[in-house]
Amino acid sequence: MAFTSPFAGLTGVTRQSLNQQVYESLHQALASGYFAPGQRVPLRAVASALGTSTMPVREAVNRLVAIGALELLENRRVRVPLVGSEHYRDLIAARSLIESSAAEAAAPLMTDAMLEALARTHGEMCAISALPHTEENVRAYLARNQAFHFLIYRAVGSHTLVSVIQSMWIRAGPFFHILHKQSSNWRGNENHARILAAMQRRDPAEARAAVHADIVGAADHIVGDIMFQAIDDS
């Protein structure tokens, strides 16, 4: 199985607001699961992928380190953080509490256009799942997974709420990679189908329950990975 460069798909940037564009590109990549836990993030490789110098990349990385989305090692190298299962479950508890509440609030507010977009995104995820397992397809699936959830959360109409959820996704996103290893038996499309059905019925209680089940079920699967066993034993 051939994999492309881990940085090849980063979104390019232009000169306008260059520093902010680099930051947003890396922020989006982390939140959508583009990077894996523990993955090194060389500044030169990122700069090359984005078509810019290392200076705006360094500034963006420093901002991401400051909020805990990236980790600066003793040798000045940068990587996606590795955390133990207890820390990860704490993050998941916060995600479930806030995101299930957001889904509950969003359900009666979903317009026909929003529901059409949600169904289309779910259909794209199912179609990608049927394709050969490649890094490109994994990343395409994870990007749509993020889009699916945030179509719901943005329906509430609260910029503050979305910002809070984004701050959690930038920490949780890299662990989504574990769900989509070639050896993984995780099947998230069924959970998303349940969420979609709840939204189509505009059922707040079922929307809350479905999002909670999706988040917690995925976390249970992720924590069983050997990576967590190694961290917890260290």
C-alpha cells in the first residue's frame, strides 16, 4: 500500500494574511485528523508543502504549542502530543457533554438545506469507506467527518459554542487516525446514520443520545489501541 507524503495535502496559502493562513491551515489539519498522535511536524516540510518560508510556519507552530495542540520537545523538534488514556478520556467527557448538548439544541433548528447538506456529507463518507484503504482516502473521510459534525453545531448559531468545540477537536482530531488504521474494525457510518435520522426528525433527545454514543463509542475503540497501552505503562 503506497502512502503519499504526510504533508502533501496541506492547503496552500497566499501572501495576504500569510501568518494567519498558515495557522488556520495547520489548525484545520490537526482538527480533522490529518496528523497522527506523536507525528513529527518539521517546519521545513510544512513550509515546503504550503509554499512559504519557515518564518510564518514557526509563528503558527508557536501559537499551536501555546494552546496545547502541538508539543515542543527538548531538542526543539515539534510533534503532535501523545497523552495517556486518563487524559484522553477527560477530553472525551468534555466533548460528549458539550457536543451532545449542541446537537440537542441544533435539532429543531435544522433547515431543509442543512439536512440536505448533512445527508450528502454522510453519503460521501459511506462512498469513501468503500474505496481502497489509502492515506489519501483516510484523510478525505476524516475531513468529511469533521464537516458532518460542524454542520450540526453551526446550526445553533453561536460562534462561541463553535469556537469551544473547535478547541477540543484540535486536541482530539489526531486520535481519529487510530479509528481508520487498515486493521481497524471501527464502523462509524452507522453512528452517523443514527445522528442523521435524528436530525431529519428534528428530535432533540435522540440527537443528543446519538452524538453521545458516537463520541464515546469511538473513544472506547481508540483507547484500546496499543499506543495507549505503551503510554500508560511508561
